[in-house]
Amino acid sequence: MNAKQNNPHSFINSLRDSLRFKALFTLFLSLSALCLTGCESTLNSLPYRYVPSPSPYQDVVDAQARALADNKLLLVVLGAQWCHDSTGLAERFSTPDMRLILEAHYETVFVDVGTLEDRRDITTRFNYPIYYATPTVMVVDPKTNALLNRTSMAKWGSANSIALNEYIAYFSSFPAYTAQQKQALAGWSANSQEAAYNAQHAERLQLAYNQLGPLLASDINGTTPEGFYDLWKEVKQFRGALQQSMEKRAVLSVGEDGQGKNEAQTTPALRHYHPFSWETD
């Protein structure tokens, strides 16, 4: 037997070290819990939040009326409190610099999408098929319903990765749009083939959301259903490809920021997609 193990002073020191470790570990757990509670409390106290509403469509209609009356732009954000990028955007919006911009130039309405609920009544109001990501950010001219950021919406699906200075530059740009820029975007419309394609695939995407919604609710509540993340990735690839293609067609049609169409590039084809995994079971 090791002599050090037979030394009573060594035993007492080891006991003290053990008790000290347990005390420190307990303190760490307590501080971690306080930190997590504090983070949740901070998110819930932000001026911009995604709150369930009995009438989300009417909330947008009312916000548009206020924007029109106050000569501001309408800013519609569709997202959810469970979404990291949605809450990241809300945090950036709540900074002093962004609040200054938003309160001066925008009537902002946050729309909660719950667990991927159907909000096509809102998006189609502004000639946009469906929300392809959370958050979805829509900058609207309330006079014409023109979607002013039609050519740059996809980036906001990664809102938490965007630096604050980019937020400031982006949302400062639309109040400075010229009448010509606004008119170009107000005059945009998909041709009949594109419109039918967009509607068909928006319907398919909403059916996928309906498939994921209950699984997402279980995951939020702490029980992740088997295969949920694989299905999530599958739908994410589909919705991401749809949005990127639609955005590129819009850029080629009206140009970046409504500055004129680009005749040099070929409009991407209307791609067809394989069935989802659950559609072939």
C-alpha cells in the first residue's frame, strides 16, 4: 500500500479538496441556471418579440394602415421565439442604433409563425409565395404593396450571423429609395408560368411544414422525435433552393435594388424536385 495513502494529514487534505470541489461545482450549477434564466428573461423583455396572436393577418393590415398614415415603410418580420436567427434579429433590432432607424422610418410588426403555421395570407398580400425561412423580413411600400427587398431576402434566414453594421446599412437604405426604384419593384410580377410554379411549390412546402410542425413542438418541449433532424435538413434544402432561385430571377428582372434588369444573364430554369422521403414511404 502507498505510504501517502496511510498518512492521516493527506486524507484530511484530500477530503477538504473534495468538499471544496463539490462546493464550487454546486456554485457553478447555480450560476449557470441563473445565467440561462437571465438570458430567457432578457429575450422576453426585448421590445421586439414574436408573440402569438389570434389575428396575425389583421395585425399586418393594421400596421400597414399606420405606416401609410405616418408616411413610413412597413416592416413585416415572420419568425418565432424558438428560432435562434429570429431572436438574433430581435436582439439586433433592440439595439439603440437600430431602434433609432426603425422608429424613425418603419412601422414594424413581428408575426409569430408558431411551429411552422401557415402564413401565406400575409406573404401573398405582398406578392410573395410563402415564408421560406425564419426569420423572413419584408420591407414594404405601404402605398403600393411593393416588396422593396425582394432581391435580398434570403440572407435574413441567417440573421444571427449578420453583423450589426450590416443591419444598420441595410435598413438605412430603403428610406432613401428613389421613386424610380420603388416603381420598378412595384411593377414586378412573376409571369403566369412562374406564378403557377411558385404557388405549387409553396403548397408543397406548407405541407412539409405541417409534417414537421408536431415534431418541432416535441423537440421544443425536450423530446426530440427519431429522425426529426434528418427531415428538417431535407426540408431546409428544398426551401433554400426555392428561395435562392426565386431571388435570382427577381434580380435578373428588376436588377439589384430596383436599379434595372440585367439582360446579360440567363434566367434560371424552373427546377423540379424529387419527392420528400415521407412521400415515398
